[in-house]
Amino acid sequence: MPSQISPQAFVHESSVIGEGVVVEPFAYIGPDVKIGDRTWIGPNANIVSKTTIGADCKIFPGAVVGAEPQDLKFADEPTDVVIGNRTVIRECVTIHRATVDRHRTYVGDDCLIMAYVHLAHDVYVGNHVILANAVNIAGHCTIEDWAIIEGMVGVQQFVRIGAHAFIAGGSLVRKNVPPYIKAAREPLAFIGVNSIGLRRRGFLQDRIQRIEDIYRTLYVQNANMSQALKVADVEFPKCEEKDLVLDFIRESDKGIIRGPF
């Protein structure tokens, strides 16, 4: 299927457009851009430069992808943005190129990035992530697979948000958020395991119960996290969930969000 590029759109001669791509009027596709097959670029969308967008994506009007980072140290190093397959980027989203820290700002497959989201330089977003309206992610953050962040959330630079985590709307995220949990309140705190989300993704009840038992040990039964990690390591048999949670916390040099009390 041939591509459909409006004569009122601008496509730089160095860019590569896949099969079946639709580029609507007044869209801008700058230098060194690659657009995957069957992707739709909406009117007034801007793919500024050095960006790769996968197949079957949708980029809505007013989005700006691949602009230079808002970093005074940036000296036009060869960095880029990569967007995976089947990802939707809604109106007025901004996704900036990386710096020399990671060299790439990345958004994975099957993500939904809602209107007015900002992804700063060097951000990594995994697969199946949902970022609701007006979420702001500062530079160098990592958002792991299946995380959901509700609207108007602000995430401080270098923060890591674990897989399957859920963050309530309007939250300020200043420390790492471990996998599988729900986080809310101010300051942000653990409020339970994201059991509803896990069931929707096919987790069986015994697996969810194992995760709940691990977090009960970490956040409820032990006041000291270092001691809690030792207890959990001894009490629970080796499994994927235990390894993911304990390794995440041990690697969190910024610290993790507080407990429920």
C-alpha cells in the first residue's frame, strides 16, 4: 500500500517513510526521521529530527517529537528518539531527544501517551505503559513495562517506576516506586498491591498473593527496610516476583517511596 503524503505537509529529503504511511496537511517531518509502515502522522504534528517511529503508530495534532533537549549542557551531540510499534501519542505531547547520558529517549511498544504529556531527555518508557493527560516526566527517568500513571503527575529526574506500578493522579514522585504496587497520598506512599491491574493482565491469585505477602513483610511488618529485605529473602522461596521486587529496592540508590504509616 503506497503512502499518502499531503502536498501541504513538509517531509525532509533525508527522511524515510514506510509503506502505507499517512501524513496529513501541515505536518512537519524533519531530517533523519524514519516512519514505520502504516503509521499516521496527524495535521500539525512535528517530528523534528533524528527520530525513529515504529509501525502502526498514531501521532496526533500538535505533538512535538525529536526536538532538542531542554538541557543547557547539550551541544548537539548525535542523540535521538525511538518510538516503538503501535504506540499512540496524543495531542500536544512533547518528547525530546536525549543527551550524552543515555544517547536515546525511548518509548516502547503498545504505549498510550495522552494529551500534554512531557517526556524529557534520556527518559526510558517500556512497553504497554499508559501516561494520562498532563503527566510530566523529568530527564533520565525510567518507566518500566505496564506501569500506569494517572493525570497531572510530576516525576522528578532520575526516578525509576517499576513494572505494573500504578500512580494516582496529581501525585509528586520524588523517589523510586517499586513494581506491582499502587502509590498515592502526599508525600507519595505505598497504599497496596495493584491487584486489579495484575488480574487484568492474567496474573493468577496465588501469584498476586505471593506479591502481597512480600510487600506485607517489606512495608507493614518491618520498620527498617534493610532488615525487611533480609527477612523477605529468607522467608520467601526464590521466584520471579521476589527477585524483581528485592533487586529493584536494593538497586534504588535514590531510595523508595515511604510505607503506609
